[in-house]
Amino acid sequence: MGNYSKALGFYEKTLKIFEKALPPNHPQLAQSYNNIGEIYRNMGNYSKALGFYEKTLKIFGKALPPNHPHLATSYNNIGLVYCNMGDYPKALGFYEKALKIFEKALPPNHPLLATSYNNIGQVYNNMGDYPKALEFFEKKALKIFEKALPLNHPSLATSYNNIGEVYRNMGDYPKALEFFEKKALKIFEKTLPPTHPDLATSYNNIGLVYYNMVNYSKALSFLEKALTIAQKSLPPTHPLIKIIIDNINRLKKM
């Protein structure tokens, strides 16, 4: 949590200097807004993140050609925030704009393209369109990541996590566990520091599957691990902490 505050302080000081020294549409200023937006998004302050991402987009829209990858990244970031806020149609609109640019600007096996497919898959998953979500997660994003990345790359783990989530939502719990535990968690535990928020998400996902399978003791063990990490690595108001606490409380009522 302290790291976010430190980073925010540093980026805000930098922004102050840039705002005095640079013209208002300078790309460096856009990058500065983007960095601050990223911190707020990671802290779970989505409305604040959106404000900074939109400032970034305004500058990039004026300063860059319409098919520039920076513009696509900007659309992606805004899509991420709308997805986090639960506005899925809006998120999908921005993700599709980003994908259009990436498909023109990047080679077909580029990891950024896979990230874009993953984002769109996430929206379909949240909207309950599971076949469409799997199409983007498994047939498109995962295919690229498996070709382009080393076997233990965290992006590959994120991809496995996404697929596991769809199978859990579809009620196929053994398949969900295979992706969550045997694939995603294995990579995260090898490659991430022990208090990384992605590990908390991973333990939470596995805990929920065991809950669905009525294995409450195993579910509680994973959810408590998730909560310990989330409370160490995230601000106390972060939505993930509330989600995990709600899951534990629901479990304790069983």
C-alpha cells in the first residue's frame, strides 16, 4: 500500500514540473496523466483513474495518428476502468477500438494483441456470454501467449485464471480447478513476490471453487490466504478486500 502512495507522490511531482514546462498537448504530459491513472486504478479508485486516463486520451487523440499503438493502450485503459466499474457495454466499446488499432499495427502473435483479446473475453464473461468469453480467452489470447511467452510468464497465468473463471461460472468445477490451481497458481507462486495482489486473486478464485464444491474447510483456507495478502498489499478500501471478506462471511454462515 505504501508503494502506491510513494509512487503517486512521485508522479504528481513530475506532473507539476511537466505542466509548467511543456505545451498542454505534449505526449510526455499524456504519459504522466496515464501513470497517475494507473496508480489510482490499482488502488481501486476508478473514478479518479478514469479522469486521468481521459486526459491522456485527449492529448493522444490530438498529437498522434489515429492508428498509433499508444492510442490503443489508452482505449484499453479506459475500457479496464469501465469493466472494473461494471459498465460492460462501455468497456466493450473501448476494448474494440483498441483491438482495431492493435490488429492493424501489430504482428498476429504479439502479446499486446493477446491482452486485448483477454480484455474482451473478460467483458463477455462478466456479461454471462460464456461461449464468447472462452472463444476470446482460449482460442485467441491463450494461443498467442503460449507461442510468444516463456512457460512461467505471469501473463500466461492470468490467461489460465480467466479461463478457469469461465468454467467456474459454467459450473464445471474440476475444469476450473485445473486452470486455477494446477496452471495459474503454479506460475504465480514461482514468479511473483509472496504478497502480490494477483496471488490474492488466485487464492480467492480457488477458494470460491472449493466453496461451490461444498468443501468448506479447503475454501476457508484459500480465502484466508487471499485476505492476508490483499490486506498487506492493497489499500483498505480496495474492492478486492471487500469481495474476499464477503466470501469468508458467506462461508462462515454455512
